[in-house]
Amino acid sequence: MPRNEMGMQLDRNGYCGSLLFGHDAHWCYLCGRHCRTERHEIFGGANRQKSKELGLWVHLCEECHRTGDRAVHRNGEVSRSLKQKAQAIAQEFYHWPVEVFRAKFGKSYL
């Protein structure tokens, strides 16, 4: 199986296990509902692949992901908050100073 730059195993779709604990594939990370979920890469666009490979993704219900008023793709405040949390967790987990995070993702969200 392939591994990311930190040596962690990736699944067949290129995902490392999520670093944002407290959820699984049938629980929405944001609202906590048990339902059908979708994967959300926290840092999208040019950083989507890095999000997948470094475990910076969560499971979200459709409403929290795309359709609701507080959906991460519709509400900048919710998206920013999730990015801040993911950055803090990544820096702690990978022992990165903010400069390393900024070099990888283009900016700091903290």
C-alpha cells in the first residue's frame, strides 16, 4: 500500500486516516447525526490532495457539507473554524511549526 510523506499508510483512494477524531463514516463530524455522510477535504482546491494524504478531512452529512445554511461550502465562518482546528491538530500531530504548515498549505489559518 502507498504511504504519505510522513510514512502513514493510505487507502486505495489516497486517504490517510482522519486526524480529526470523534467520528466515523456514519456520523457527521459537525452536527453529530448518524446518517449517510460525505468526505470533506478541509483544505480544498490545490491543497485537496494534501488534505487527503495528511488526514485533514472529515465525514459530514449533506446538510453540513453542501446544502444547509451552515454548510462548510456555503458558510465561510464554519469553513474557517474547521480549517483552524485542522491546522492546530496537524501542527501538533506532525510536530510542525506554523512556518512548515504555511509552506505546505500557503497560509496559516490560526
